[in-house]
Amino acid sequence: MPEPSPAIEVSRLVKTYGGVTAVSDISFHVARGEIIGFLGPNGAGKSTTMRILTGYLPATSGTVRICNFAVATQPDEIKRCIGYMPENNPLPEEMRVSEYMYFRGRLKEIPRRKLGPRIDEVLEICDLKRVRHKIIGQLSKGYRQRVGIAEAILAEPPVIIMDEPTIGLDPHQILIVRDLIASLRGRMTVIISSHILPEIEVTCDRVLIINQGRVVAQGTPADLRREIVGHSTYHIELAGDSTALPAVLAAIAPSLRITTETEPDPTGFRKATLTMAGDAEFGEVILRALLAQNFRVRALSRAHPTLEDVFLAATRRSWDAIAAPKAPPLQP
């Protein structure tokens, strides 16, 4: 049985403004029902790419297909496939929440007989029932963000695109929006752009990182930690012969070494950070080896790299590649 086609297919996408390249040869796909985080520094091309995906902005070259429709040539079909929440989502401040939902529902061609029950359902999902009769301009930032999400999912489109959906929210509001987005998994395909990396890590199935208009890394957070960071870090508190420690560590694994070390405290214990190549678990091996050499160990823990570590390493690597001097052409 053939695999279903991806919900989103982007191939060799390029966008230039007056000779400046904002998006440079980007290709990626998003499976149906998948939640993907779209990351990059300011000016990396995230918002430009998302606007091209929604049809708000034409591409210079390349192709984008959503639900097998071409964004460039089938705009009406694309509008029916996508729910879009732009950054700083503009909302009509003079309308009531229920009025706005009804207005948007009619624009999205939801039949009148289905619109009322669907509005009730969406307001329940987004926890907006208590403010359904309030004027949007009088709502807090958190409620306004949820109104934007409710509007995006109102017509039950197969694809949702959200640009910074949690910007400006407090921790409690972020948690509500995170749970709301996670509830869409498997039912809708979701692309989220955000600067709040811990939210992306716990919400998204996969992450795509772009820099200077190019894709510099993509994969699950776990895969990217292995691929980009490429090493393990341990924090340890121990007492013993510090001059013998490097040899003990090298005997455990050639790449295991001390990266930072403090002076001993009054009890003789010092703190050290150890790193080694790969992501295999060596904590117990390190502990056994140190105890066998008469070191006293008060604490040993492994530090797992975060998505922020991955993001910084991937973008730094891409900047280094751009800045690296190119070899001169060979002379004939």
C-alpha cells in the first residue's frame, strides 16, 4: 500500500528582495498529522517562508505543495487547506468573540447549519466560552492569542501555520497554548515558528532550523542532539588525587576529558565538568572507575543538551561555514 503524500512539500524554494536573498534553496516536507517547529535567528527567513507557504507572498523560484495543491497556481484550494495565525495576529478590536467567529466562519464557507455547533466546539477547545460575548479589544493578550488559534482551526483545515503563537504570554498562558497545540497532533498538520525553544522541544515531533535563508538542521530533538552536539557532558563532585584524574578518565574512554574544574572546598571536594564524544551512557562506568582508584565521589550527573544548545551549535556551524575562506581556484 503506497504511503500517503506529505501534507506540505517544499522544493528548492528561493525568495529574493531587490537582489537580497531571504530564502535560499530550502527543501523540506511535513507528514500529515505532524507538528513541526520552525526555528531560526531574527532575519533567518522564517516568516518569509511561512508567508510563501500560505500564499501571502509569491516565491521567486521553487515549488510549494500543500495537500497536493500547488500554492502558486491553486490559491483558492490552498486557502481552504490552511489555517494561518500570523505574528502579532491582527484582530478586529470592536467585534465580540462570537461575532468574529461567525464572520470568519462564513468567509471560510462553513455552512450555516454547522457553523453554530462548530463555534461552540472551538470555543470549548480554546477555553474561550467565558469570554464569547466580550469585545476582543478588551481581552488580555493570552485570550487574544487563543482567539487567533480558534479562528485558525475553525474550519478544520488539514494544515495549521502559526507564527510566534506564544509571543508575549505569561508562563501559565504559554502552558495553555502548548496543550492546545498538542491536542491537534494526528488531526491536523501544524507548523510553529517560535523563539521559546523549550516550548518547541516539548510540543513538536520534529524541528527544522534555518539560518541565512538555508536549512542548517532538521530532525527530531533527540536526533539533532546526537547529530549537532555530538558529545556527552557530566558534572561531578569528587575528592582525591587531581593529578591522577586525567589518566583515570583516559582509561575509561580516550575522548573523556576534563573541561572545567574548581578549586577544592574546605572538605577537599572539587567540582569538575567532563565531556566525551558520542551519547552513550557512561555514568556508572565513570563512577566505578573513580571509586576503584580511591576517589571519593559526592555527586555525579549527566547534563542532557537542550534544544537551545542544538540551535546555537547549528547556527554557529552554519555561520562558520559561510565565513570560512574558500580555496583559490587551481591554476592551469
